[in-house]
Amino acid sequence: MKNQMLAARNGKITKVMERVAKEEGIDKEVLREQIAKGKTVILANNRHKGFTPKGVGKGMRVKVNANIGTSSERADIKEELEKLEAAKKAGADTVMDLSTGGDLNEIRRVIIEEAGIPLGTVPIYQAAVEAVKKRKTITKMDPEEIFDTIERHGEDGVDFITVHCGVTRSSIERLKKQGRVTDIVSRGGAFLAEWMIVNGRENPLYEQFDRLINIAKKYDMTLSLGDGLRPGSIADATDRGQIEELIILGELCKEAQDKGVQVMIEGPGHVPINQIEANILLQKRLCNEAPFYVLGPVVTDIAPGYDHITSAIGGALAGFYGADFLCYVTPSEHLGLPEPKDVWEGVIVTKIAAHAADLARGNREAIEQDRKMAECRKALDWEGQIKYAIDPDKIKTFRKERKLKNDVCSMCGEYCSMKIMKDYLKK
């Protein structure tokens, strides 16, 4: 069947479900039930061929996404493919093409062809860029162009799309009244807010949500309901604007699920550590436990250049409390377009966060991997440690550059506790 959710509700286990269940090490009937309830989604456009579908949600390991894409200042498809390879090699489960520069259709199609993993996009970016090219301003964007772009992405095989349906005229008015330190930091949210304010009209994605549902259903394209009003600073975390949008997204989530469309909910953003659990609980409660896709969260505003670390701290906690999908943040966040090395580092630290969450959630595969690493450390087995490490190349390079011996590292040398105990316990 071309639609995973409808198949699940009809009691059918598809080949895609079987594949995901095997990869996750779970019972395929359990997976089918979770998909039917909307608590798990499978990212797999029915037109996307030659790739590995991924399950996101309840019972799955925490997944990691890497954002790549051009800008108006830098539009080199070769570099984007280098970023794609870096993301895949580092272990990203999915990738999103956020391009706003160059031939956007060509860039997306090349990335889909080369990805081998699920691809996500934000169609409003392309619609806005093309409106500027045609009419010099986003405010003259025709709503028909938004839906035409979404249809084009579906036809190309895009597996999930971010759509900022919860940015409405009422939520913008509330935002104006309450005031914010950083206003709207979502690019898609800002595009739509500007369009609505200038035109005095409602968000087309909200107003014509039925139309969006029909396109998504046609291609079995998962709707990732975007947080256009996410907090862009710690001062704005968990404010009225964010929560009002979340309530709207919960309502839209139910509407889409009732019609057989898979849904994820996107979440903040900048959130202090003490508010992360509350954010997860609110989302799960308001959105029928739909998979939660979080950016970070970034737990402090003061670390530009190190926001891959601030987000990994937040991501580990978010994953433990129930988030299902972590969008990486790179060292270049808040500073500039990431380069391939930034992509690599962003994926690695986010994989660490996801793995830490999986451990705390009792994932058997994660627990076994840590146990095997510990056994290799005890045995002073460096090849084994390389095998089970999240970043094997890091160990190889480190040991080669420092010319370390095979039996010990240079921290303790001959006084290595593992070596001492190994020798002692032989007696």
C-alpha cells in the first residue's frame, strides 16, 4: 500500500514496516500499532526509491537530522554534496535541504538522488525565493505558488516537509502584545508573518490545511508541523506565543492523523535545562503523543561557536524526557553557513546526545554497545574501541598523531589502572 498509516489501520504490515522493525529490533506488529495511532511515523515518500526508510517515534531509537543547503551568498552544489557525505558518514539518519540559493529544483533533485536516507525540505523557502525573483518581494507571493511548490517536492520524492501552519493572524497579534526579546527567529515563520501582516490575510497553510493534507496523503509525505514561533532566546522560552502555536499544532495534528496523514511536531529552540521536561510533556499531551522533532534545544545563548555543544546538552535531556528526533546544530550556528567539517562535528555531537538518551530510555542496542566498549577498554583492545566508538576516525587520528603504544594510552602509561588490574588478577 502507498500509505503507511492507512495500511497500519487496516491491519497490514507493509514491506517498509518490516524493514524498519528489523532495523530497530522491535516486533513488527507493535510497530504497526504505533503507526496506526500516530505515535510513530515512517519517513518514506511512496515515490522515493533506492533509500533506507526511517522510523521516528515511540519504541524507536532517537534519530538525528542534519541540515544542509545553499544560501544566496553561497550556492555550490559540489559543496552541498560534500556536506551530504559528511552527514552520512557521521551517521545522520536523515538530511534536510534548506537551500535558498541557486537552482533550487536541481539542487533538491541531486540531493535526493545521492542521499540514500530520508530527505526533508521546507517548501516555503522556495516559494518565497521565487516570489522575490518574480515580483521583488515576499509579500506578493501567491498562495497557489506555495501549494504548487509543495506538490513539486512531493513528486520529487521528499519524505517529510516542514510547514509552518501554526503561525496565524491571532498568534501574531498575541506576539505583538506580549513582546519578545528575539521576536520570530524561524525563517519560514518570518516569511509567512510578513506576508500576513502586509496582506491582511490568514496563513494559507492554516486556512487551506485540507489541501495540504491531500497533497501529503497522495505521496505519503510526513507533515512536520513547524514551530514558526519557537523561542530564539532563553528569555522567550515557553512563552505564550510558543504555547499558543503548540495548541494550534495539536489541533491540526489530530485533523491530519484522522485523515491518514503521518505527522511530527517541531519544537524549540532555546530552552533552559529546567524547562525541557515541561516542553516535552506539553507537546506529548497536546499532540496525541506524535513524534517530537526538536532543534537542540539550545540551553544557553552565550556560546556562539560552541552551540553544537549547548544543543547536545539539551538534546540528551530532551531525548530522555521523550523527544524522538534531534535536529543537529553545528559550531557555525548563529554565525554563518556550515561547511562540511561543521556538518561532521554537528552530527557527531548530536549522535552522542541521542545515544545518551537511548541509554537512559533502556534501548537494548545502545546498552550493548556501551558494554562492548567497556569490555574492550578492560582488555586494552584498541581495535575494539575503534569499532564501537561513535567517531572511530577520531581515535585513529589521535593515536597516530601521538604515537601511542598498543597496550596503554599516554594519560597513565605504565601506571594504567586497567593494565595493573589485568596483570594482578592473573595471579
